Amino acid sequence: MTPEEFKEARRSLGLSGRQLAYIMDVNVRTLWRWEDPDHDKMPNKTACRVLRWMIDHGFRPPEFPIRPRYSQLRKPVSGSK
């Protein structure tokens, strides 16, 4: 898994970098290095397997509920009469 694929996988689960670092029990800076294509450190193989498992099984820890984005919170503007 490339750094770009790793980052996209995390985003597809709707997790922040800090949340995934907590789940994987690594320092958030380590996770950021795994996601940085310009850094020479590739993502950890075990972390990649865990991330793939989470995606394949639709797993999202209950302590990290999905929060709607700001654009989803806004009400549609009704047309003027």
C-alpha cells in the first residue's frame, strides 16, 4: 500500500489521522509519515493489513461516530417568492 492509498483508505473510513493513530497505537507523527509520499518511510505492513480489514468488514469504532460535514448541516436555501 502506498502512502497515498493508505491516506485514502483512512479517509474512506471517515477517520482523522489522530483517530487512526489512536486505533493503531502509534504516534500521530508516525501515521503522518506513513501518509507522506515525500517521506522515505512506507506505511507499516501490519497497519496496512488492519486498515484493509477495517474497510473490507465495514468496521468503524463506535467511540468515533461519523460527524456530518458542515455542508451537510446547512439547510437548503428556499427560493424567494
